[in-house]
Amino acid sequence: MLRVEAVAVRLGQQTVLDGLTLQAERGALTAVLGPNGAGKTTLLRCCTGLLRPAGGTITVLEQRPGSAALAPRVGWMPQSTGAWSGIRAGELLSYLAGLYARPIPVEALVQRLGLASIVRTPYRGLSGGQQQAVNLAAAVIGRPELVFLDEPTAGMDPHARRSTWELLEELRGAGVTIVLTTHAMDEAEALADQVFIVDRGQVTVSGTVGELTQSGDTLETVFLTHTQIPAA
């Protein structure tokens, strides 16, 4: 579903991705972990066609990222978006649902993610966690085959976080391929079929949670061992 091979990205004088290689299998949840500045968001921007790598190749559903044919098949949830500032949450989701031939019903997503109380609230008036929940709903409303989620539960309270986990598990059970970034080790442990730990633009270690922790270390310990403290 996703193949990233030796991808390099340079922004000015800085190398953000340095020969990064990973893949995501069909119907699996792949977690990309790494410290701030490791290149996780840049990777997802490349996979969604928002950024063109300086080198390497990316194949998404056997096509080039950003291809028009991918629009109805791929969902994308960025860390934040200012594009929805003035629109009400319910109006936004209704508008997005109208772009797809067979969307998930808005009401079903609203109830599933506990958004009923804020559907009439302008997006800019939502808390950070509420905005994240709306962004998640926007990413999956079109029933994508593959969805990219950049720190989907950041800022969510425990109830919203748990609802998000349950929704992601249901989507995976329905055959949706999910690629997400997260700083939460418990989230990766609970959800991920495959984990890639990234540091300074490269994959430093990968495997299932069981494989990475088979020596008795926690996933957090493995993370700390294979990453460096971000530069100031």
C-alpha cells in the first residue's frame, strides 16, 4: 500500500530525510515514532504529495503521491490546519462528505467521536483536542483505503483518545491501511502492527512491538536507545 525507498529531503541547508526507507502493508496499522525534528511530518507530507523529495521514490497504492486518482482513496490528517477557521464543525464535515460518492454518514462519525455537542461551534472555537477529533473525522469520512494521521490523539482527553483508538481499530478491521505518527509509546503498543523508529531522517530500528521488546525492554526504552536528544 505504501513503499518509501531511500527518500531524501533537504530544506535549505538542513537534511530532514536522509535515505529513509519503510513500507506499510495492506490492512495494517504502521506507527512511525521519533523525537521532534526527526522527519516524521516531512515523511507524511511527501507521501501525500505536499512535498517533493530530492531523492528516492515513494509509491502510494502503486501510484505517485499527489496523483489525482488517489484523492478519493487516501485520507490525510495533518497535525493542525487553519483552513477551516470560520466554518462550523458540522458544516465542515457535511461539506467534505459531499465530495465523496459513498461517505461515512456524518451523524455516525459525530456520535462515534463524541462531537455532538460541538457541531455548531466554529472550528476556531474548538479546543485542541476537539479540533483533532474533527480533523480525524475529515480524514476518514470518504472511506479511504489508506489514511495518514499525524499525531492523531495529541491534545485529546482520555475519553476522546480511547474513542479514537477504537475507531482506528475498527477501520483496520475493515481493511483500511493506517500510517500514523505518535509520541505516545502506549498508543503504539496498543495499536501498531509494525513500528518504525526514525531519528535524524533515517529509520534506526523497526519491527513489531513484540520483536522490539522481546529482550524485556519497554518500547519507550527501545525508543530512547535508538534516538538522540533533539538538537536545540
